[in-house]
Amino acid sequence: MGLDKIMSDVDAVLRAKDGKREKAISYSREIIRRSGSAILAIHKKEEKGAKENLDAARKVLEYSLEICKEQPEYYFTGPLPQAFQEFAEASVVLALVKRRRVPSPQELKVPVESYITGLADAAGEMRRYALDSLRKDEFEEAERALEVMDEVYTALKSLDYPRAVVPNLKRKVDVIRRLVEETRGDVTLAHQGRLIRSRIDRALKKGRK
């Protein structure tokens, strides 16, 4: 039937595809690791470390995009979409914390699906940033972080697509809504506490006179 030659050709194609898949797995792990390290550095206010990790992640992402040119399906399926999401999240968090323009999916070279889920996760990181700011008595910065979270929530809420188009988007938007309300409560309580302390300080100063 002549299947030997056909199977030989099929085997060569699949072997090459599997090899690229293994590389994609390796690249995705490195992108995720570097992106996570960048976020940690951002929260520690180590801008140099954040930039170095993001640059390293971006370099590996470029390698992964080369694989996607030969195997386009890997751009949307397999391990790389999660890595793209983590990279987008870290890039957006850095921009938000440093008051810079938020990069677009095209600038980051990631699919829009990975981008918007990464943007949603960035809102969660901004809650952490807000709480850290409150602990340092940086109330204005905490309020700014709350405003950013609310803006992200409003933007993502406008995207009404089924799970088949953007997996987990609705769930992530619901989580952001809860985080926004919790953060608003934290900021409000901190503000009230600051007012109370201010009044106590004024009263004590008057008592000393």
C-alpha cells in the first residue's frame, strides 16, 4: 500500500513538532519564572531587578515566537498562552506602579486573550500594592492604586464574551469587583484612622498648653 514512506514522512513531521513543543514548554517556564520575579521586585521597589527580569522574559518570549511561526497553534494553545499572560501581567503592573503608559498587546507581542487576563491579574497585584502603601502611611498612593483597579474593572467589564472566546474572563472580572470593594473598604478605614489620630494629636497638643 505504500504506507511505509507515508508513515516515515508523518513521523518526521510529528517528531519535529514534538521537539518544538518541548522547547515551548521550557520557554514558557522561564517566561513565567522571570515574570513572577519581576512582580516581586516591583513590590520591593527594586526597579532595576524588575527591569532585568522583564527584559530576560521578553528575550525568551521572542524565542517562543519563532517557534510559533513554524507551529502557529502554539501561539494559542499549549503552555505558551499562560506564559504570555504572566508576561503581560508583569509588564502592566510595572507600568501602573511607575505611572507609565500601559503597553498594548501588540507592543508586548502577546495574544489579546492572554493580554486581558493578564490585565485582570494585574488588578489583583495593585491591591497588594495598595495594602503595602497603607502600611507605609502612603495614603495618596493607596488611593491611586484603588482608582487604577476600578478603571481596570470598568474596562474589562465592557468585554462581554463567552468562555469559549476568552477563558476565565468573567470569573476574573468578578474577582476584581470583589477586590475593588475590599480595597475601597481598607482605604476608607485607613483614612478614618488617620483622621482620628490627627484629632487625638491636636487634642494632646492643646492639653499641653
